Amino acid sequence: MSDVEVERIALAETAAVAARSVAGVVRLQPGLVGLLKQLAAQAWERATGRPVPDVAGIDVALDADGGVQIDARIVTAVDHQAAEVGSAVHSAITAAVEAATGRVPRVRIRIVEIDLEPQHNPR
């Protein structure tokens, strides 16, 4: 695994942890590319015996100039305002990545679903 891939996974893990910590986030939702990455990760885990962090729903792109682009696909709870949750996730990811790397990422949040079951354990 290349150094760039290791950095990408580490940044994705930082973003995923930050996103999941926000009240109203039910889960992160991988897109088609994310699902394919999960299959590759499972194969890698079987081959190496080492787990890959759960970064489903987070895509990270690294620019040649050192810039970081993060796309997060989230599912929000029906009992939270989706726009407020999205804004809070944006802020949480930005702060976490900046704290970890010193770089301010470009972050895009996509609310892909609203879970219609009220959350019994709100964060």
C-alpha cells in the first residue's frame, strides 16, 4: 500500500469519526465507488490480516499541491434538521482534519437519506 493511500485512509478515518460524532448523523452511506472500495478492503484484510478502518461514506482526494478534498455522504435522523446536521458535519470534519494535518480541507456534504425512525439515543 502506497504512502498516499495510507494518508488517504488516515484522513478518511479522521473525517468519518468526526462525522459520526455529530448529533443527528445516523450513519455514513457509501456510494457505488465506496461499495467497490469496501470489497477491495475486505480482500486486503483477508490477504494481510490487518483491518482497514471503516471509512464507508467518505471519499478523500489529495491534490498535487497538498490540498485535501473530502466528500461525505450522510444519513440524518428525522428528528434533526438535515441542513443543520450537514453544516455541523462540515464544521466537524474541517476542524478534525485541520487539527490532524494543519491543512484546511475542502469539504462537501451530501445528505443522501433521512432515516424516518426517530433516534432513541440522541447524541
